[in-house]
Amino acid sequence: MKNMKKVISFMLVLLMALSMSATVFAADETGSITINGVSEGNTYTIYKLLDLESYDTDTGAYSYKVNSAWTGFFATDEAKAYFTVDEQGYATWKATEDDDTVAAFAKLALAYAKVEANEIAPVKSSKNDGEFVITTDQETEITSGKFSGLELGYYLIDSTMGALCGLTTTNPDASINAKNGSPTVVKQVKEDLGETWGEKNTADIGQTVEFRTIIKVHAGAENYILHDTMSAGLTFLQVSKIEHVTSTGTHTTPTTDYNVEVPGSKDGCTFEVVFSNELCEKLATNDEIIVYYEAMVNRNAVIAGEGNPNEAKLNYGENSSHESNTDETTTYTFAFDLVKTDSQNKLIDGAEFKIYDAEKGGNEVAVVLMDDGVTYRRAKADEEGVSIVVKDGKVRVVGFDNGIYYLEETVTPNGYNQLAARQKFTISDKNLDAIFNDGVFSTGSGVHVVNKSGTMLPETGGTGTVMFITFGMLVTLAAGVLLVTKRRMSMIDD
């Protein structure tokens, strides 16, 4: 029994020793770093900031020394705000341990590493064959990449996507989730009739339209450049403002934090917004940047049909080499055919019209004659309007927003009665096209305006009256001749 107790005691001591050896650093021990959620086409690089001399996972005690390549960095005032380094080179974190503070230190270290003069070389990179092994979990469908055979230490992980993954200690194996998700853009246009933002709107030619692009940010933002491309029917006017939305509220971005370049230098875009590194460093996951800008619907606008698109995308990351999704809005403008007929639907010419926004009074909706000499379009603010002259019984008018309009006849064709009041018509998400079947106008199409003609009324001096007068004059003349003859005969007799 005593011998059994000795054996048990010996086994317990041995188990404790083995347990201690599992938590205390071994000189020849190596580790690994697994990054969960890696992105295809992205390059991952790791730097060793600190050497791990020893550690004990039970007590949470870790002993770090500054890696020789990083001595200069830890000697800077900026690094001293986060770490204390004693005379023997042992490093101790002294700042708060919240995510924002740790991320700020990681950005600082990464910026130092990328200065060529500092001669900081990465330990391993996914660009090198065999150094980064990628696998995909069949159940979770999460793609991970693993760096193996690493000396134990405190590592900085970066990616070309621009957002650093984080900092971690190999003890011996570490696993982190990639924090450098791809930023996305959402493009919207403002519909003035309801003051709402969405994917499409309607507008007049000459109207100023408001757009906005929302950039949904991920941590580690770097080298953000927004590209916007407008179709030929839209003329870019200006970037009106940029907002930075954080968990604490919405803040107006000063113009010193971005630069608007027109035309854009990449991909033939209309304009681009280049954001400063200072602004990018302030961005955190779930932040938003909202860019507001304006464009005018011009004379080249597509009428109805596919409309006038405007798309946006974001370049980011190292050398702005990564590209976000592309999002698009469409601005529509419409046309109507003005058809002038008599009461028998026969086309008639000579009428002239003006358009108003009210049944009585209101404002004139000005139009101008286009270069083809036939079609009219909505006038811009600096253009003087003209009357719409109807030729061949119909005329095309283009460039109108959804809305209710009124036609006033200013000149009436000869022989026809002038309209007693303005004629109402409505545009609602489509053209008002006139339809002709074998040359015959189909009623109910276009904007149909009917003039009625009067009939010739009876009048004095008609043909019948003239005949009676002529007959009467002849009778009178004959009577006169007879009377004169009789008197002469009487004189002869006498």
C-alpha cells in the first residue's frame, strides 16, 4: 500500500512537471498564425515586433524583448506612448487595451515598416510560395490562411487591402479574424418630388440633380479614392459636401481632408475624390463617408428608354490597387407629342402654344427649338423660351420631369375657334407618344388638342338678293321706256 502511494505521488509530480512544460517557453518551439476570413487576391504580410523569451499560459505571464530590427521604432516618442522598454530591452505595454488604441499602435508600426529607409523586412508573405497555406472549411465556408514555422513573438499582420488584420502573439499557435473587410459603396439620387433618396429619379432637362455616394468603411482604411462616372446626358457641377458618420454622430469633413479632381484620372471617370491619409487613419469599422454632389441634366440626355446612368466605385488599399463594388443610379426625363386636329381628327397647322405649371396664372415652362428645327426641348435657366409652333399637325417636345402641365393656345389657326381654357396633361414615368395607324391619328395618344371651326352664316348681298334686285331694276327700266314712248306718241298726235 505504501509502495502504491509512492507511485501515485510520483505520477502526480510527473504530471505537474509535464503540465508546466506545456505552458512555459521552450527554446526550439515554433508557432503559427492563422488568419480567418482572408480575401482572394489579397496579399498578407507579417512583421515580428517583439521576441517572446518565455510565457506561462496559466499565470498569463509573458516576457518580451524588442526585435533588433525594430529598435529604432520603439525608441521613437510615438512608440513610447504605447510601450515602455527597459535597459535590457524588455518591452511592456502601458497604454489602455481598447481596440481603438491597439489599432492606432498597429497603424503607427505599419507606417514605420513601410518607410524604405527603416529597412524593416517582413518575416513571411503570402506572395512567397509555400509560406501561406489557404484552406476553406466545408461547413462554415470560411477561407483561412496559415503562416507556420514562426519563431515565437509578437507579430504585426498587414494586407494589401489596406486594412491591417491586427497584432497577435504566437504561444505557440494564434488565430485571428481578418478585420480588413472590403469597403462597399451605395449610390443614390434624390427625387425632388418626394425629397427621397433611391436608385432612380425623374428630372427636366436643365434641372440640377443631387447625388450621394455612401462609403461603408472597414478598419484600416488606406488610400481611398472615389471614382464617379456620368453618362453624356449629365453634366457634373460640384461636390457640395462630405460627411463622416461615426458612432458618436455625423461630422462635416473639412476640405483639407479630400481633393476633387475633374476630370478623374483613372478609368476615364468624370471626377474623383482623393481622401487624405489623415482622414483614412480616423476611419473605423462601421463608419460611413457620404459624398454629396450635383449634376445638371443636359441637352444630350436620353429621353425615357434606358435613362441617364451615373455610377460610382472606390479604389483602396496599397497603391489604391483594390476596387470595391460598383453601384449605379439612373435619371429619367420624358417627352410628349403635341397633336393638333379639327373635330374630325384631321391634322391642322398654324397653332402656337405655351406651357404653364398651373391651370390659371402660374409660371411659364419655357422651351426652346432644337438644332433640328423641328423638336422643342425644356429650356435651361439661362435660355429664353419661345412659342411652340405646330407644323404638319404635330410637334415633339422633350426633356420633361414627371408632373402636371397645362397648354395654352396663344395663336389659333384661321377659321377655328380659340380654346376657352388651358388644356391639362400629365407625365408619369413614360413618354406621351402620338400613334398613327396608316397615317391616321389614333385618339387617346400623345397630347391631343382639338379646334372646332365655325360655319358661314347668312348675310345680306347674297346671290338670290342680287338676282331679285337686278330683275326689279329691269322691270323699272322697261316701265320707264314705255312711259317715255307713250308721251312722245301723244305729242306727235297732238
